[in-house]
Amino acid sequence: MHLREVRHEGFRRDDGLYEIVARIIDVKDDDCQLASGVRRGGEPIHDMSIRVAFDNAFNIVEVDACSDSVPYSGGCDTIAPVYQRLVGLSLMQGFRNAVRERLGGVEGCTHITELLAGLPTTAIQMRAGEVDETEGINGNQPFQLDRCHALATSGETVRKYYPRWYRGAPS
């Protein structure tokens, strides 16, 4: 009936910045009656993307949002400029809360804003292997610790692979 495709691609640019392009495409198999008219089966209802460039410290320096296919032409496709509010944010510190504050509800597009949630983990995956992930950045605990069950600082995985940050089993 419906295909939603969400993709995040990461690149290292020649200018030393890193770039993520996140894209969402929604397509129905059959014709669909929307308030704005019929969308033919196989034609995207949504085809939206956002490109975010960030520096070595994971700070956003460039943003470009694009809405190629939308259900409400003249509405959905006018929101791109507000995504400049992301410039200056850190992908590593409070990013998702900052996105909600700046672009939540009618301040942004639901679909483009949903794409942003995957940026921090995509950025980390891009940079994996470039730095010693067990040491963290600038002496801080590695960002990934205490963010999931396997990487609890009280757990066996951290004791084994991140001994510096192991806090012991909970009492």
C-alpha cells in the first residue's frame, strides 16, 4: 500500500567539513485522493530532504532544506528557510531538544524535522574510526556511554571496552 523510505548519507567534503543528506520519500501503490487532489500511484506524496554540514567539533555550519514533492504546494514547500535556525547547534549536546524548541509544531515541517532526529547518530557513525572512541572528545566521557543498555557505565561492555569510564555494577 505505502512505501516510506528514509535515508541518511554522510560525506567528508574537500573543505574539511562533514555533510549529511537526509531524505524522506512517501509513495503509494495506488492512486490516492488528497485534499489537494489525486496523487497517482507511484508518484511521491513526499520527497523532502535536508543537507547539514558540520565541523570537526560537530557544530552545524550550513543547512539546506528542500521539498521536491509535497501534498500541499504553496504551503509545505515554503518552510525551508526556517531550517537555518539549526546553524550553530551542536549535534552532540542537546540537539534533539533544541530542534523541538526551534522547529516543533507549526514552526517547521513534520517530515523534515523527523529527519533531523537521526543526524547525531549518523554523524557519529561517519566519524567512527577517525578518533579513539574509548577516550571521548576533549577529555569528556564518550558520548555513546549511558545512552543505551549495552553501553551503561555500570555494565560489562563498558568494563571490557571502556575501562576508564567503568563506574561499577549498581548496588
